[in-house]
Amino acid sequence: MTFERATARGFDFVIGADGLHSNVRSLVFGPESQFAKRLGTFATIFTVPNFLDLDYWQMFHMGDNTMAGVYSARNNTAPDFYFDEMAQIIMDRWSQGRVALVGDAGYCCAPLSGQGTSVAMLGAYVLAGELAQAGGDYQRG
């Protein structure tokens, strides 16, 4: 494998767990536009003072075509500003050769659920188990 800012290295497997806008997926499977189901909504996250004194609570306001929410996340939000379109990656396969995708890079159980990392960890765990059971035969695993 070659890198932009490091020397080339060899690996047995490459696992793409790099989210919705996965570089691994783009390099191996093609452009995101082939796989992205756009949901027609956007999300933004930024830090604000907890002026509503929320403690593990959420408040939402829904308009005709909009929704705004505030929730406390204790140092778990963006340090400044995040904005992105909500989309779901849908693929007919999650591996090609010795490259596999887990989590939002290859699939998403529920957009806006905030479970992308959890789903990626679960996918990696299942993949590791299948590879171990297959004795390292990546095609069978």
C-alpha cells in the first residue's frame, strides 16, 4: 500500500472504517455517488453554552420543513462547527479482494442514529471472527 505522506507498507488486509465519505471505499470501489442514498436533510453540530441546563436530555422544535434540536453531550460535540448532508451508503458487497468496509463506510443501520462507530466496531468484530473461523482464508471469511 502506498501513502501520501509515509513510506509504502504491506498488509494482510485493509479495513475501511472511515465513515460516510470513505477514502478507502472511493479508492477500491469507486466514487461515493454510486453508493450514496441522499436523504434530503442536513445536520449541523456546534458547541453552545448549556443555557437550558440540559443533563442527558434533548429538546426539539419542528417546523413545517425544518427541525432543530439541542442536546447535552459532555465534550462529545464538534469543537467548532460540523455540517453535512445526511446520506446512507448502500452497496451490494462490502469487500473486494483483501479490502473490506465496516460501519458507515459500507452500510448504515439508521442514519442520524449516531451509532456509526458502534456499528463499525461490531462489523470489525464479526469480520475478525469469520476470518479466524476460515483459518485466514479471506475469500471464505
